[in-house]
Amino acid sequence: MASSCDPRDPAAAALARSLDCVHCGLCLPACPTHRVLGVEADSPRGRVYLMRALFEGRVEDPNAIRPFLDRCLDCRACETACPSGVRYGELLETTRAELRRTTRDRGAAPRIARFLLRHVVAHRSRLRAAFWLAALGERLGARWLLPKSIARLAPPVPPRREREPLPPGLHRPPPGVARRDVRVALFTGCVMEQMFGRVNRATLRLLLANGFDVVVPDPQRCCGALLVHAGEPEPARTLAEANVRAFGDADVVVVNSAGCGCTLREYGHLVGTDAAATFAAKCRDVSEFLAAVGLSATPAQRSVRVAYDDPCHLCHGQGVRQAPRDLLGQVPGLELVPHSAPEDCCGSAGIYNLLQTELAAAIGRRKAESLRDAGVDVVATGNPGCMLQIDSHLRAIGHPRPVLHTVELLLPPE
């Protein structure tokens, strides 16, 4: 049985969690970095051993083990494979916070990334300003100034009208649509709003078309996922507490980003309060929610072959696998086509593909080749980072295909 976590003593809790690992090795084939590198220390089992040694005081120089932990995508495929219930994600994030306290980032890129996470991404107004500047730079022809790793991954910044936030407040279903008795609060995210504003609008329209009153809370903040993954729990906790207050009256909190949803559902662990645990229990991925309540609005006809690709933090982090497929199966004319590696990580992992470019590229190429071999017209998934990464690598292997969010394929006719 997995050990419990006491947020008041993270080191002791991390050590206790590491003892759940029996080193059976069943996690190794599931680990994307171990499949590419073939190194024990770059496997979940090897990393658990290193983390245990750190918390037992057997590591003289923490900098010596940090590269192995930095190379972990935190995809949690090992949690799915583990027969002992090791909560690897919590263990890794606690260890990264400890390493953040005792070591220093090597190189400019990690330091810049950490600064941007804390001081730009975590502040919605600053992030919007940053995208405004990026769009201006593109209009002035300055895209060549971007680092190659970013230029390769990022499509052009969407037009300003597509980056506009959803109007805050209550939205009601259109006239003639039968209303449901559940009021939904919609979490709009950071990257989703600025890079895929169309997905937020599609999510709102889909929920309204299916009869739900939808509230978009104005004071909502960044979920804190990228900070947690980077070993920065304190600023993430501040964001979490603000979100718990902002969504306090919601019956259910619907999320259309798998990475955000996984972190929101773990606020009880991150914050350690009853209010945070209550909030976390109300969070649902949009596909999970709609599959449970049922679609009342028939999706528009779409005569396309679609491969659904599971975001790691949806299938491994939240255990949601069948719901998106069940919903896509209700789209008239749509043929859902399996591919060989739906639950393999795509290599995005937040900003991992910017900091571990070669390894992320190798992992992303495998994903793109699997999708190419499936012979589909469209790829569907449920996370903005995955959408960017998959699109980038499909283009890189000369097989561009539209990469859409699941909700975009579920919309009823205009």
C-alpha cells in the first residue's frame, strides 16, 4: 500500500513514498527516457533509488544526481505500470523542490525558464502582454530572433481576437436548449488561452449547447503545474489558494487541459487544507464530465479518420482513457482509428521540450511516426503542450495533419 504524504514534512514523506518501490522493474518498458537511453539511472526504478539515497543522506553531491532527475518527463507512465502503487509524481516533485533548495541551475536556459515561469507565466496579465509583444515581433519579421528550439515548436502567434479571454461571469444556454441542473465553472488556463483560445471558445460553446449554465470566474489564476514540476511549490501553492477561493461556489470545475487538470486535482496534496481537497474533488476533465452526463446536442457530421492520442496527465495522472473515445464515437461519420502508441509520452511535458531538446525530439519523433503509420486525417488530443509537440513532429517528418482538441470535434452544427 502506498505511503501517505504529510505536506508538513515533505522530506520524510518523500522518503516514505520511496520505500513503496520494490524495484521489480515493471516500470522500465513504460518509461520514455529509459526506452531511448537504456540507462538504469534514467528509469523510474533508478531515479527512485537516487531519490531515496538523497533523503537518507547518502548523496554527497546533489548536483551529481540532478541531471537524471531533470531528464524525467514526469509523465507518470510508471505509476500506471507500478504494482506497488508508488506515487512517483509526488516523490519526484518533492525531490526537485529539495534540489532547487540545495543546488543551482546549470546554464542560462534553466535560469531563464525558471524566471519566466515565476514572473510571467504565473501572472495572466504579464503572459498576455508577452504574447502581444511576440505577435508584434512576428509582424515586424523578428521571428528569426527566437531560439531554434522554440521556433521549431511554436506555430505563429494567433491573431489578437483569438487570444482574447473568455468574458467572465455567467453564460446561459441559447434559447430553446433544455437546461441541466448543474452549474459548471470553466477553468481557462494560461497557454490554452493564448495559443488555443479557439479551444476555450469551443469548450464554452459545447457546454452551452448541451444545456449547462457556465461560469467563467474572473479571479482564477494559473494552475501552477509548471511551477510544481520545476520544484517551485511555494509560488504554486499561492496560485492554488487563489483558485480554491475563485471556484468555491462551483458544483463542478471543468478543465480542458490535461496538465492543468492533473495539478488541480492534486491541490489537496499541494495545499494541505480541507478546502483545497474539496476543490480538487470537484475538478473534471471536459471529456470525463461530458461522457458521464451524456451529450444532448448531436455533434456535426465529420467524415474523417481520427486518431485519439492520450495526454499523459489525463490517462496516467487522472485515469481518464475511455471517455474521449466514447465521445468521439458519437460523431456522425467519424472513424476512430487506433495507433500503436496512444499512451506513450509525446515529449512535451510542459517546458521539457525546450530544456531537453534532443531527448524530447527523439520521443516526439516516435509519437509522430506512430500517428503517421495509422494513416489518419486528423489527430485529436486533450492538452495544449501535446498539441504543439505532436504538430511540430508531424511536420518534421513530412506528414502534417491537423491536431485538434477533442472538444473541437464534438461541436454541433452552427
